[in-house]
Amino acid sequence: MIEGSCLCGTVRYRVDAPEGPIIHCHCETCRKAHSAAFSTLMPVPRNAFQWIEGESHLGSYESSPGKLRKFCSLCGSHLVADRPDQPVILLRLGCVDSEIAGRPQASIWRSDGADWYDPAASIPEFPKGIPSS
Ligand SMILES: [Zn+2]
Ligand SMILES: [Zn+2]
């Protein structure tokens, strides 16, 4: 079981299926939609996916023909991408609340990648914000 919700908590979904593969997508439309270096996605079976709260607050944007990016119209969180003619829905993993056992398996659309982001770069990490002292 995988559960997810938007930033404001209005929209919630549940997936009654095992985890799918985890992929980082660097395509330009993902970068723009999420205003981030990439979007992390996981395909799950459509017939195992259900909205459990707030479906009426979903907005959607057709970023390419037949591809609907669905988001909470109150807080803007992107929750899934959906091509209604396909058997899977793409979860946007940043909104998943469940513990995820899998780890990313690939980066796709690196040809569209932000020039300021290098996945191989080694940079300092801090548990929270930049330390003040
Ligand atoms: Zn929301
Ligand atoms: Zn993408």
C-alpha cells in the first residue's frame, strides 16, 4: 500500500499495489511543472490507484497531447501524471507519505537537464538548513 497527499492535505490517494521502479525525469516539462532540477516518478497500475479525498480540488494541465499533469488547485502540489489511455499512472514521489523501500534506478531525459545540476557532483550535505556558524 502506498499513500500520498498534497502539501495542504486536501487531496489524498492510495495505491494498493507493490512499488514500481523509481525514475528521475529531467525533461523540460517536468522541470517547469515542478520548478525543480527533476521530478521523481513511479509508475503504478491504474486499477490499483484511487483518490480517497479531495478529488474535486484537482486541477490538470495537458503538458503534451494526452498527458495530464494533475495537481491540487489549492496548494499547487503535483501528485500524478496521467495518460488516460495507458494502464499505469505516474506518481510524483515527493508527495508520497508512505515509506518507500526502492531506490532510484535511472535518470531519463538528461538531454533536457538543467545545466546547473550535475547528478555526479559531490557537494556538502546538512541535516537541515545551512549551519549559521
Ligand atoms: Zn493541496
Ligand atoms: Zn518528465
